[in-house]
Amino acid sequence: MKRITFFLAISFAVIACSSYDAVTVIEDAETYTMDNGIVAARVSKVTGDLVSFRYKGEEMFATALASDKPIEPLSEDNPGNPNWKTPTISGKAHGYWSHDAMGVRGSEPAIPSVSINPSKNGGRIAEVSVKAISKGRRLGTGPGTDPASGNLAVDIDIRYTLERGASGVYTYCIFNHPADYPLGQFGEARYCAKLAPEFDWMSVDKDVDFYYPTTHNAGDKYVYTAVQSENPAFGWSSTTKNVGLFFINPSMEYMSGGPTKVEFMGHRNTSREAEGCVLNYWRSSHYGGASASIAEGEEWNKIIGPFLIYANAGEGHDAIYADAKARAVKEQQKWPYKWMSDPNYSKAKDRCSVSGRFAVNDSLFYGTFANLYVGLAHSEYVEPGTENHGQRMIGWQRDAKHYQFWTVGNEDGSFLIDKVIPGEYCLYAFTDGILGEYVKADVKLEKGEKLNLGTLEWIPVRKGEQIWEIGIPNRNGSEFYGADQRRDPELPIKYAVYFPEDITYTVGSSDFAKDWFFIQVPHNTDPDVKPLPFFGIRANGNATPYTVKFNMDESVSGLATVRMALCGVSSTHLTVVVNGNDLGPWKLLQTGDNVIVRHGSHGIWHEEEFSFDAGLLQKGENSISLILPAGELNSGIVYDYLRLEIS
């Protein structure tokens, strides 16, 4: 009976597989075209751009590359010419990596090849490669780059992969920096697709899922950003043709910034006929940005992807978006992909897992874990190229250079991180209710290892007895007033309307959900000021005090410390006043992440401390004022949490 069952299972699998067309690859002088009867993907041999993407015969991109040259099918007798070199290409590509394979003008052209030939595997799978070697020149003609000079010294191998029966094509890019290359510093790094005009419904996350026709002037595109890790499937659908085009990330290991990274994932291109765009950023300057800089003499390799460019159809945008999200779950389950053969891509059998359980040693902890994030990432390091001017330190929130692996832990503090590439990492963790994060260095993983760390004692940092707290330490300003309006470009103006007398917060009676604004910005006095798309509010306001009033049962001595967790800073300092005593400026350590001007509720999280003589406090009523200086309404801070401690 078992043999019959096994035979039937194989038979059904063969029948199911044979019901789909075989994958084919055809080529002309300028392009490869992969086709499986559902989708057809046409790739430029010069740049590695996806110049056409058709779903059931329908062009999904804004324009397709036209070519009247004959196309010759690939076969064992005609495997293609891997040494083909032609320096020019016509048309405009609409699916592309920002660091393409074109190189600077007059340089050696890319090397195209068929890396997986479907004629040799029964039409099961095809893959094409467009590779460029940087040695002696700079590659990349993406955003912010002069195409005459290129962007950086790094080898680039762009690939597209198509399986039998698949409703989409995978793409990935292999970046390689040999030890004899100079300093390499990535600019904006992403994959972008510009879509056909019939795509009129954008679905980025649960809050950004709306009708967005070409006639709609969105103004500021940064109102549509979202957390990448929470939205592995994102894109557009057409309400007239009932088709969709989505990017699906099966893993976040190759992305930057860990689980809190806010990013730009879709908008309409106002500079070119209002095309709808889908963007998969793995390194950007948004919300504090990230770094992918490789030192001179450093050997480095990273594979971005593979991720899926997915096409689908359904009865309305809700069904189409739901199908894309369901497909994302399936792709996550298939990760790492079996068909990947690059030696730097870790196979499933070689990947590792790390498990354990946190026990918090703190009498004020809630007792159960809420939103516990646990990750393996590179330890903090000095960004190459900054050694002689400030030595900018890069932690996991700003790292795009290395892989990261994160999971959401359980309420009891237990966790499991799986599918980890072997290597050496730091273990990081943060959770609601604990100020700061847990760090454990030197976690080393060998191939296939399943490491159980057992019980890990987590002792949160305290600077003395806690006198009061405002908010919840949770890495964003979501619990404060106004955070739910963060996408409103006029919000910094509205602060003065909501709090005309500024903020006075009384511990014990005030409610931070109503009485504490999540951003502190200068107090606007101009009734006619308006926000400018992309630039925020170019007007000045008065100094803004946030005052905390609280009672003390007795006078105290020692050291008082205000601890402030921030998740956005675009101001240099606050002035601290304790019971009428001006203690001068509190210089803020990290500035310039543009969270306010780009309508975010969080960017790069960090903690600030200000200590003073506790003798300035008195029995009875006390006040501490944090005064933001007068200045541009774009400047200010985004609050996560505040606490006063006395030792």
C-alpha cells in the first residue's frame, strides 16, 4: 500500500508539473527573454535592467524595450554567447537595480550569460546573469550618481530567475569587493519598478492601502513610508484590469536596519508621467539611513535577495493584496531557496539556529514580554571612510553592510532564531517596558549548529530610584498624542493649535496619550504657513517648553538623572530648567535623521541622559522644563520615553 501511495503521489506531481508550460529563454543582440507561459521577463544584456515584464500577455511596466532584431531560441546547440559585448542599448528600462552593470561611459561592457539553461533541466527553471567587473573603474549609475563617473568600486552580478508555473520572476544581486579594491561606499541602493498607468491602487501596509490614480497629486511622497519587516509584500493593483504587481521579500536578512526600519516602498513618480513605483530599498538615507561602506583592502561579499517580482489577478484590490500577502508566507517557508547555487549563499542544511529564554532582573518589569525582538547582527563598528573625521559608529539600526537575523519572541521570554548563516554575531534584544537593549557578544555559529543559550539574565540599566516615567519604552512614539496623525504634513504647525500654552504634564494626573505630544517642535506663530512637499515646513517658531510637575515626599540629595529615549532628532540641544534654575544646554548626541520632516513616528532610537544635583529638588511640588530652542518647525525631537531617577 505504501508503494502504491508513493507512486500515486509522484504521478500526481508529474501531472501537475506537466500542466505548466516549460520555461524557455530566447535572446537577441540586446536582451534575454525568459517565458513560462504565465510571465515573460525581458532583461537587458547591457545594464541588467528588467526592460519588460508581461503577465498573461499584459505589459506590467510603464514601457517595454522595443527591438526589431531577430530572436534566436537557446538550446544545447545554441547556448548563447557569454562573451557578447555591445556598448549601447535603446529604450528605457523600468525594472532596475540602482547599482546596475553598465559602468561609466567608455568602460568595458557587462558580461551577460545564461546561468541556468532550461534546455538542460527539462524546462523546469531558467536564470540569466549580467555581470560587470569593477577593477580599475567605478560601477553603478543609480540615484545621485553621475553616469560619467560611476558610483563605487565593487563587482556586480545581477540575476533573474524564472521557474515553471511561477507567477513571477526572482531577482537578486551579488556584490563582491575583492581585497585589492579601493574604498567602496554605496549611495542609495534599491530595486525599482515603474508600472503601467492602469495601476491605480497602492498597497504598502494596512494604513497605506488606497486608490491612487495618475490624476491624484499626493504632494509629499514620504507620507507613504512603512516598516519593512512588517510588510514583506507590497505593490500596486489595477481596479480596471484586476491585476497586481508586488515585490515580496522572503527574508529580511539582506535588508538594513533590523525590524524597526522605516522605509520608502511605493509612490507615484512625479517627474515622469506620474508612473507608479515599487521600491525595495536595502540601503537608503531615509530616517537616519544606513551604511554599506567597504574599506580599502577589505574582502566583502553580499547577496541582496532573491526576492520575488510577483504578478497576480483577483476580484478587486482587496483580494489581489490578500493573495500577495499569502504568497509572501509561502515564499518565507521556502527560504532559503533550493535552486540558488552561488557559493556565498548558505543552503538550508548549513544554516543554524539560536534559542534561549530571557529572565529579567528588575522589580518594575511588567512580568511578561510584549513585542520582544531578538536578533543576531554584526557588532558595532567604525564606518570605513570616516576614520579621519569623527569615526562614525555603525550599530545594527544603521547597518546595511552585513546580514541580520531577527525574530519575535514569546511572552515568557523564550525565542528561536532560525535559518541563520554561519558566522560570528552579537545577540541583541529589546522589548516594551524595558529602557535600553540586551547585548551579548561573541555568539559563534558553525555550519548546521543548533545553539541553545539557555536562560539569559537581563538586568536593565538603572541610575537610581525611579521617581516618575512618561510613556512606554517601545522604540516609537505611538503611545503619545498625535502619533496616529504622523502622516499629516501639517502636524508640526498643529502643535500650537493643540497646545496653545505648550505642555505642562503633572505626574499622577496627566495622561501621556492626551497630554504629551509625541514630537517637540518650535511653537508656530504664523497662521498662513504651509508645508512644502519633501521639505516640510520652512518657517520658524518660538522656543517650546515641555514641563513636568511632580511631588516629592521629602527633600533628597545625591545625583538626579533625566533619562530620555528618543526615536528622532533634528535639533542640537534642549535647555533644562529645574525649579527655576537654568542648568544650561543638554547637548543631544545624535541629530539629523529627518523623521519630523518625513512624517515618521520613529527613526534611529537612542538614549540621552542629563544629570544634576538632586538637592535642587524639594519637598512638595517640583518642576523640570525641557525647552526646545526657537527655530525652523522641521527641527525638534520625537519622544519614545522619559524617566527621572535619583541615586
